[in-house]
Amino acid sequence: MIIHLVLYGCTQVFTCIERHTSLFSFDGDRYMRTLISLYLASFTTILSMILRNLYCVDVGTESVLYWNPSIDCKSSEYTRQFRVAIVLLVVVIVLPPIVVGVYLWSQRDRFRPDKRQLIENTAFIHRFGPICEPFRDSVSWYQLVILSRRCLVNVFGIFLVIHRAEQYMAFALLHSILLLTSTYM
């Protein structure tokens, strides 16, 4: 009797799934859009954490991590950590903007105002909207410039920490240059 109830229940579940396949359909574009949004939101934090694990300074005869002096930069533990940081730097920070930049460059003709089919293409917008929606069609690639600026600011902030006066001057010059270049766009 119990086996009959289980089999009947299974057949009812499968017929329900067949009738309502739209409930179980997978829309990869929405997930890609969310993944891109999360990547853009966490880019600076991830970059900062990776760069902090790469900055060693000499203290007397020892070489230690500047942001965590208890870690010896000559130890095997740090060497493993260094390798992981380099892999993350390449895979998470460097490659995605390059891949997106190459893709947007290959599609550059479609971004022209007389050829708006790529921007108006709903599949493209659902997938890559966070990258190009905030900007005019002529500068839809500008998110890559923003990521590059974030990299520069992080590198200046992490590697120019020894002398505060030089760090403030470098930040002032960097932000002035970035402001001048962004007003051109």
C-alpha cells in the first residue's frame, strides 16, 4: 500500500513538472547580470585584499608583510599565500575586464547611434547591462576605465603608505588627472 502511494505521488509530481516547466526553467542571463553586478561591487575590496598580501617590507634582517607583520615573507606559508594571491590577481582582477573589453571591442560597430541593435537587444541588456547601461552608447566601454581607475587608486593607497605626505600628494595628482580625463568623456 505504501509503495503504491509513493509511486502515485511521484507520478503526480512528474506530471506537475511537465505542465509547469516554466517554473523550473533556467534563465542564465539573469544570473550573469547578477554575477556582473556583484563583481563590479566587490572589485575594489578583492583587489585591495590581494594587493595587501603582496606588499612586503624589510624590518632589520626580516622581511614581513606590511599589513600583517606577524607573517614572514620568506616563509613557506607566505610563499603558498603569495601564489594564491597571484592566481587570484590574474583570474579575478585582470582577466575579466580584458575579456569584457575584447568582447565590447569586437562589437564596437553595433554601439554606434545608427546601429543600436546591440543596445536594444534585450538578451544583451539582460546579460551585460551593468557594464554598459549607465553610460552613453558612444562610451559604453567606460566601465573598464572605472575599473582601471580603481586599480590605480588601490595601488597608490597600498604601496605608498610609508610617507604620508608623499601619499597625499600622489593621491591629489592622481585624482586631478582622473578628474581631467573623466570630464572629457
